Amino acid sequence: MKAVGIGLVGFGTIGRGVVRLLQENASLIGDRTGAPLVLRHVADVDTARDRGVALEAGVLVADYRGLLEDDEIQIVVELVGGTTVAREIVLGAIEGGRHVVTANKALLAVHGKEIFDAAEKRGVEVRFEGSVGGGIPIIRAIQEGFASDRIESIHGIINGTSNYVLSKMTAEGRPFDAVLRKAQEKGLAEADPAFDVDGTDAAHKLCILSALAFGYYLDLDHIYREGIEKITPADIEFSREFGFTIKLLAIARAKDGVIEARVHPTMIPSSHLLATVDGAYNAIYVHGAAVGSTMLYGLGAGEMPTATAVVSDAMDIARGLLRKAPRRGSGLSVHNSFLARGQLKPMNEIVCHYYLRFTVPDRPGILSRISGILGDHDISISSVIQKRREHARNVPIVIMTHAAREKNLRDALAGIDGSDTVQAPTQMVRVEPDLA
């Protein structure tokens, strides 16, 4: 059996997991692939640090450029992260006629169209299962399992840090800052967690999922994103009273060629499967016109789950090389030439239900004034919780609306928050009461 050569660029946490799998599961990988996968070189700027895995002499190098020119390497695995050097590595590998495996969601969100076009032109594969959902095989599910169906919507919990924080806040009633600090101490959140908690990481992944599901490659700036920093224990408790749970959701829908894509805290029915996804786990809930609703669930990040996806991608490419048919088609679900089709729905035009928490003085007539302003903007009220607190100057009024247009809601809140009716900015959380 002829061996397939692997070149790995990036020897961090995921890279270490890839090396471990290639070493510890070598026999299984060879049996399932039809030939061994041999790690020819590992490139990383830090060649001195002990990663806890042993490499043969000469395998670890500091400069990735030689790796891109090695004739014994057919597959380049990019795990350096970021969008600058990673882009150079991936495009360089493609130009050299080598197939690429990456888990870099930011790279694909920002430069994906360029990378897939280059791969199409050069006739090589780009695989990226590890870029969304870690070890959850959502990419293959959309590319292959749902290929004959028209996907109508995706609702994803696709950032483990934010889901862990919200889960702990829900279970323990503690505020955001305290839970995040504890997560950082446990190594479950980065020292700078901004991309995780502000929705950017989830938006990167939603770019990829939207391209796969709808054949429309979104610019990152097209995706509305809002983080979880403003969610309070009070909001979580009120949502529970309404029968909802708050999750950071990545949502994409397509109807008649119009694409809706957004990331924000969302109230979903507590009885829904997505509401049961706790801790650092991820889940992607896909609704197809023919297949109906399907949910894939698992660890969305981490050394071994993501490494499993990366090595599995390399194995799939290797199988194609061995049968002399390495390409299965476009890296996405549709040919690259179709990616321009579609129109993005502006955030102001989306229609959904809303949770609103007002902080108001405890005096008569306030609810009537608020409901009047909402009514003037075609927003009707579904239910209200009004709690009086003895000797308190300010009290909460919580309203759940019927479906309304985002622009109308924002205009109404501008009027309410700009008046003397409320004592603090209104808290707003979008609600998805009827997940397919």
C-alpha cells in the first residue's frame, strides 16, 4: 500500500490532537483508508516546547514553506488560525497542487470564496469539517446527507463558551461577569473571550453553514451579531416564567432566494431539544422541506473532537487519491459559480417575537403609556408580567410581544427610552416560539 503524506502547519492544541490520532490510531486509520497516513513534517514557529507527543527527528520544522514544496506531501493540514498567514499557507498549498484540510472558521468566513475558487481552478480538495461544531459532522451532513433536500432553516448553538456561561447563569442564578470569570479560571474561556461572547465566533461559523445550506456566501459584515454580555439573572428568571430558555443562537433561513442570517441571544421554548443543550456542548438544528427537523449534538471544540474531524477529512481525501479520483466536486454543497445567487434580508426587516423588560417608576399609568407607544408602531402584546416591590422606587414591567417587524420595535423603543416613562434602557431579547 502506498502511503499518503501529510504536512501539518500549526502544532498547538488541535495540532497536538492530530498528531496523537495519527500515531495512536495508525493501524485503524490505515485499515479504514486503504493506506497509511504518514506525517512527513510538522511546522510551527515554536520548536522547543514540549507538547507531550514524540516526533521523529527532523519532522518538526520552524518554516512551513519547505513543507509546501515537499513532493512526498499530498495533503496540507492548516491549524495556525487567523486570516493572514493561514491564507498564505492554504493558497500556497493549493497553488502547489496539494489538497487542504483546515479547521479555521475565520479564514473561511473571510476568504472562503477566494480559497474555493482557487481550489476549483487547480483541481484540488479543501475540507473543513472541524471548522464548525468540532467533532459534530455537520458539514458532511449538509454536503451529503441533505444534498437532495431544500434546507429551509438552521438554528445553531455553535459557541461552547457562551453556551457554558448561559447554562451556568441559568442553573445557578449568578451574573454574567462572575460566571465568565469562573470559566476563565477553569480554562473554559479564553483570557480575551470577546469573539466567543460577542457572537463573532458563531457568525464565522454561520457564514460557512449558510454557504453550505443555501449556496450563498455571506460576508461576515452581513451577519447581524449581538452577544450575551447584557443578559441578566432577572432576564433568565422571567424567561423561565414564560416557559423559555435563553441561548446564543446562530439563525439562518432562506425563502424565495432571500437569506436571513443573524446571531444573538434568543429565547426558545424550554421543551425544545435545543434548550436542553448545556455546558460547552454544541447543537445544530436543521429543518429541510423533505426531511423535516434533524439535530446534531456533541462537543463543539477541544483538542480531540476537532482533531477527529480534521483527521477524518484527511482520510477521505486519501481514499480519493488511492482510487485516482481525489475530487468529489466543489468544497461547498453547490458549484462555486452558483454562490452569487440570493439576496440578504436586512436586520430591520426581520419579523419575530420579542421579550421586553422595562425599568419604570412604581406609579399608575406607566403600562398604559408603554402599550400605547408599542401599539402606535403596530406591535401587539402577547402577555405581561408586572411585579411590584414594596418600598422600591423602580419596578420591572416585562412584556412578551406577538410577531413584529424589527424596525417597528426599534422605533418604538427609541420613543420609550427617550421619554421619562422608563428609568433605564429597555432590555430586549428576541424570541423564537415556533422552532420548526
